[in-house]
Amino acid sequence: MLEAVGKDFWGHWSSHRIWTSASALIALLLLQAIKSGVSSLLTSWRDALSAAGLALLLAVSGNLAISFWRGIKNLDSGLHDQMKAQQQTIAEQASQLEKPPQRTAAETSRYDAARSALERLGPPAVNALRHLCVHGQLVFSLTHPPLPDGMDIGEAMNFYIACVHENLVSRHDINADIDTECPSVIFEIAPGMKSALEELLYA
């Protein structure tokens, strides 16, 4: 704060301002010399010096008080501008974080396709596909894997088959082409749709 006050105070005393401050005292001395003669200045030089000193003291103290007030005002204004700039920076950073991630043309196409597929599959899709994301693979064989909440084994199979048709899920059939009593069907998120689905399912 003292630096701001000092800068304002010394910035005030230009040569023009010094002359303006001194001209009033010089004018008084000239008037006295014209009215009472130059000899009156010689006989009352102490009074003249006292008047000059008092005028200088008033000028300096007055300007010091003004500089003190203006220094505080400028300091407060500077802090206000700094806080405003910081708030603007924070707002810009928050805005950047809220923006959706930039996607390539291929990623945008897969994202739009996945979103449309989820709308067609209906409300159970989010829960069932989150379940598949968590487990990675679901293997249906003689025994069934953990099932999504609210679905039995038939409903889960039919749902994931529907997801295969929508290109959201990949299906792998094990031992389906040989004579066996326990063929296995494996469902997992289609690799190309994993990123888009994770964004949509957990948004």
C-alpha cells in the first residue's frame, strides 16, 4: 500500500504542479511589494518565510492525504481486477471441462449409432449393458453367468442377442458346430463400441 501511495504522491509533483503551488505564494509577495513597497518584504522577511513554509506544508500534507486516499483506491481496484481475472479464468476452465470430448468422424459415427440403438432397446438396456461392462464376458452354457437385475436367463439371452443385431455386443459360439450337449455362448461388448457405450452408459 505504501508503494502505491508513494507512486501517486511523487507522480503528482511535476514541474508544472510545482510552479502552480509556488505561484500563489509568489503572487502574495508581489502584491505586498506593490502595495507596501519592496522594503516591506525586507523588514518582514520572517513573516514571508513563515508564510512560505506554511503554504509548502499545506501543499505537501494536502497532496499526501490525497495520494494516500488514491493509493488505497487504486490498490482496491487492482485487487478487484485481479479477483475478476481469476474468476474469469476459473469460469473458462470449468467451461472447458464441461464441453463434450472432441471425437473423430469415426468416433462420432459410432457414438450416434450407439445412442440410437440404446433408444430402440429401451430402458433395460442401460442396466444390462452396464452389467456386461462390469463382467467383461458373460458365458451362457449348462450353467448361467451372473444375470442383470430384473432379468431371468431367457430374458438376458434374448436381450444380448438383440444387442448383437444392433452391433453393440459381440457373440462367440463355442462347440456349436460339433455334436455336444453343452455348447457355450459368450457375449461381450463389441470392441469398437466400448468407448461410445461407456460414455453413454455412465454420462
